[in-house]
Amino acid sequence: MTVLVQEFLKTFDRLTNSERLDLASEILRRTVHLDFPPLPDQDLALNAEAVFLALDEQEAVNECS
């Protein structure tokens, strides 16, 4: 990640929720037609694992309450 991108993310973190939503919407609008390369299988598996672990954690929290 470049220094410029890191600074952009720091600035994003300082925005209000409303400003974040506006910015995120605009970024999505501008990137919807970009030609992203497909994710490698390993990346897909890692992301899926992270989602399932988060769901398991949420389920455990819900069972305790």
C-alpha cells in the first residue's frame, strides 16, 4: 500500500459517518466498471474462512446473551 493510499485512509477515518457514506458511494460509482482480475482460490478461501469465523463468533455471543 502506498503512502498516498495510507494517508487517504487516515483522512477517511477522520470523516463523519455521513461523509464516509458519501465518499464510499462515490468510490463505488467510479470503480464499478473497472476490470478487476479474478481473486486466486487461496484468497477466496481465506476470505471465506474469515467470514465463517466471524459468524461463529457472533453466534457464540448470541448464545451467551
